[in-house]
Amino acid sequence: MEGPAGGASATAERVDEIDLLRAEHYDLLAVLLGRAPAQPLLDGLAALRPGEGALGAATAELRRVAAETDAGAVEREFFELFIGVGRGELLPYASYYLTGFLNERPLARVREDLAALGLARVEGMSEPEDHLAFLLEIMAGLAAGRFGAEEGAQRRFFDRHLAPWAPRLFADLEQAKAARFYRAVGGLGRVFLDVEAEAFRMET
């Protein structure tokens, strides 16, 4: 994803520690949903230090399953879940979850809002922009101040493009037949988005 040439660095300097931690969660979920993790990432997850509360418990579960698997097993699991022969068990696209079809109006709305943010699709990107990994990456950039977006952009993007369907995808991932490692990813994603939604509600 390519952003505007100016403004982002100055904004990033003003981002507080909590927003940077939020961005890290979004980035991690984006990476895990975008491709199967390599062994170094699994090793890093196995060394995580969970915090407290529901988010800490979900992180602890991800740490446990990361320590008990290997990159080859997770790669096969990722294929079964998201690629498959013909199609995977789950289709992590806003259009599919909201309309039952791919490349529908939800994708057009994402593209409209990306243009409003001054963001452009990277040449060679294979997935449409309503893929959950891509949307999480955008939220990470907004939380970390990478795009120089105006105040309120995070909540608007979250409310329009994640809240209506992403929690359901993560819940489905927790129940997916092929999910083992990714069951914990689903749990972490669901809890994290619950925390985010509550935080955005408290802002008002």
C-alpha cells in the first residue's frame, strides 16, 4: 500500500504507546491472515509474554499453539483454510461476508475510502482490497500514524470496513474444521476487535 508523500512522519511522532501496541496487534493479524507464517515468526509467537484479561488469555493460547506446531503444518493448514482445491474453507473478504459474492459493493466502498485517504494499491498485489489481511494492514497504518490521516479516520474505517463482518470471520475461524493453529488466531482476532469496538464506543 502506497501512501501520501508528506505528513505521515510528523503524525507518527505524536502517536502514543497504546496506539503503537494497537498497530502491532493489527500488523500481526494482517501477517497471519495474509500468508502462512515462517518458522522464525512461529518461534517469536512462542516467546510472547501475554498480558492480563481476555486479550492476554487469547495471546497465551496463540503462544501455546505456536510452540506446539511447525511451519510446514501451518502452511498446510493455511492452504486448507484460505486457498484449497477450488476454494478454501473460508473466504476472508468483506464482499463475500456481506453479500455472499466476491467483488461486490463492499469492495467498491473500500476503494472509495482508500482514495479519500490518499492511498493507492501496490502494483502486483494479487488480492482485492476487501481481503481482511489488507484491511487490518490499513488499520495498523492508521493507528501508527503512517498515513497522516485526519482525526477520526480510524473509527470511520473500522466501523465501515471491519465491524460489520470481521468479528464473524474470526469466530468462524475458531470453529473451522481445518483450523488448529488458526483457531487461536481466530480467538485473538475476535477478542482484539471486541476491545477495539468498545474503545471506539467509549470515545463518544
